[in-house]
Amino acid sequence: MNKKLRHKDHFHFIGIGGIGMSAIAMALIKKGYSVSGSDLIQNKETKSLKTLGAIIFDSQIKKNIDFVISKFQDHTIICVISSAINDENEELCFCKKNNLSIKHRSEILAMIMNSYISLSIAGSHGKTSTSTFLSTLLELCTHDSSSITGGIIPIYDSNAHIENTKYLVTEIDESDGTIKNYNSDIGIINNIDFDHCDHYSNIDEVLSSFKKFASNSQKLLINYDCKFTKNNFTSENQWSIKESNNIAYSLIPNIIDKDKTIGKYYEHGKFIDIINIPVPGLHNLSNITAAIAACRMVGVSFKEIKKNTESLKLPKKRFEFRGELNQRIIYDDYAHHPNEIKATIDLARLFIKDTNSSNRKERGRLIAIFQPHRFTRVKQFIHEFVKELSKADVIYVTNIFGAGEKNIDNIDSQLIANLIYKNNKNVTCLKDNYEINEKFFKLTKKNDFIINMGAGDCHNLWSILKNKNTLNN
């Protein structure tokens, strides 16, 4: 298939309910294409796609493809997959047998991007948050922006907002090396870290992928505070939250609490104004600075940006307040890499500090519930996980979410718990959400601040807890 989409194309997504796949599927529907897809798990995204007119199958069998071929006889059928789909998948095998066109989701997203001025966010950490902040600012400042991201953006209540606009904000995934498939008008690199050990062997391979992304970007915006971006990329467009001299865009904090960060904004070393950011955390401040810088690069006035920063919110699952049960506060976070856990625990400590300063009746504990994600990641970073998780007051580690990986090294969560025990005796290994639910009020105390972290199904915990509490009441 060429680099252009044609309205005679029909797209069938294997694994359509994934946060990235569903966003692309929604975008295609909004642009007038017919879409079908399959997923073993039906969720909010599959329901939204059905509402938009997509055909959704709850199985992945060859019969589904037969149906699609017969229904769309006058179309070219294009099967869309992600790297999570294995070669033995029955639908995929049947597509190959019938010589259907098979495309990786990155190829389809790259084609959609061709119709816009694209602002693409890449990086090891914070991509979804930065995409959310940039989408929000561009929407409010220009009313001429669309978005395709890997998270739910509050202003749209969706991971995809596609209209006939000038700009398109996209989140770019580097996990499988497909980052090289994108050509961006503005390429943004948040940071670079060693991760995705199932695909990359070392940091040099990760850097190589980002360098391909950078070379495919018309303009490059980089994080000057990350040593890997600072030392490996050259661009006149950088941002920093640590220094302002010889930096294109800087936002230096001077007041930080659990509700806001207030900082001095500079451009090219010149002080511009004070900005009040309504999102806490230094890592979030860096992501917001990137979003401000990108807006400035496309010509948005600073006055408009400052006015609309008050509307910035984090995406779902990024330090998301879920609720309170019997004076126990629960937050969800997507942290699944040691550096992300560090940032999340630091932010949680900020919340506890502010809460305790205003309410000194009983000091609250920080409880970390962590579901490890991928056996390869745990094997590579086990000592880093132990170091960061040990900083919580109490730690509960649940079973590893394999994400399709085979446990060839027989790694389990008890190994993590045993190592944490050497630093912090308040650690327990639990099976899953249901064991936590069963023992919740024995495991926690009043005034505890609970942060539930991971990239798997751990975020179902709040629904399970809430349901039990409702039934018991």
C-alpha cells in the first residue's frame, strides 16, 4: 500500500481494544473509513467504537475475517496489528493465508499524520502526560487541533479527537522500534532511558531508535535536563526546568505544593512572566514546559498559553485520585519503570507532607501497591525496583503482569519482596486485586495514602474495592 489512505480501504484491527489501537481506529472512523476489529476483552474503548459504527468481535477466529471479506467485497481489506499480536494468532494467520494486506499500527498512524502539521511526542517517560498537556493547550489556544494518544485526555474524555484541523498531536511509541516509521513536523523527545528489554539489549540501541525519529523530524524539541537527550541531540529548541541561560524555553519553579507549581518562565534567557501550573510534581512541570515550548514553536502567543494553563489536567491513570474508603485515600498511577516509581513516590510524599501539615491528628503512611509489568523488565531492573519501592512506608507487591511474555527465567514477585525486606520489613507479596480486596482493611489503616502502581490490570482494584464497600453498606 502506498503512503496515502484511500476510502476504498477497510481496516480490521486485531486487538482493537488496546489504548493505542483504539485511538487509531477511532481516528479512521472519524475520517470516513469503515473499521472492524476483535478483542478478547470488551472495554470502554470497544463500546465507544461500536457506537461510532465499528464492527467488534469478542473472539479472534478466522470466521471473523471471513465475515469482513464477505461484507466489504468492494474494499481492500487491511489488517492492522500491534507488536503485541503473536504470529500464531488465528485471525492473523488467516489474513496471511488470504494474502490480505497486513500493516503495523505505526504505519497507519504515520499515514494519518501526513494530513496535518504533526507534533509528535516521544520519550521513555511522560509521553501520555505531555501529549495531554499539549493537546489541551493547542485546543484551547487555537481551536484547530486534533489528537491521537495512548491515554484518556480529560478535555476530550477520549484517546482520540479527530477533526479537519491544522494540527495533530500524536504520542509515539518506541517500545518495539517502530518509532522510525514517523515523519513529524515537530518531534519532541521527553527523555531517554533504558527500557523495553524484550526489544532492546542496551541503551545504545534505544538511542539509535530515537536518533531515527529525530532525523525524520522537520524540527526537534528536546529536554535539556535529560543527560541522554542533552548529550546526543543538537537542536536550537530545548526546554529546561533547571536553568535558563542559553535555553530556548525554561520554567524554573519557586513554589511547589500538592496543588500547584509556580515558576518563572523564560525564553532564550529572557524572563517573560510568572506562571501558575495547577498540576503538581517536577516531572509534570517538565512535561508542561515541553507543551508550552511546542505551542510557542507553532506561533501560539504566550498570553493565550498562560490564560489556558489553568485548564491543564493529568490524563487518566496518571496520579489519578480514585476515591476514599474509610479515611484511606487511593490513587492510581501508570508507573511501571523504576524511574517512574521514584517520581510517583516523590509526588505522593508531597501530598502526605501537605496533608499532615494541616491535619496533625495522626500521621498518614504511604502505602505502595505495585504490580510488576513484564518478566524481562523485572529481570533487568529488579535492584532498581527494590531501591525505589523500599522508600514507601508499606509495600504490597502483586503477581507480575506478563503482557504476553513467557516466564522463561522463573521470576516471581516474591523475589522482589524478599529483596525489599532487606531494606524495609513492611513488605508483603500478595496474589492479585482480589486478595487485596479481601484483606484491605487489615492491610491498611485510617489516614493511609495508597498509591496503586503498574501498567497491567491493577487499575481494576478501585472498582473491586468500591463494589465491595457498597455491598457491605
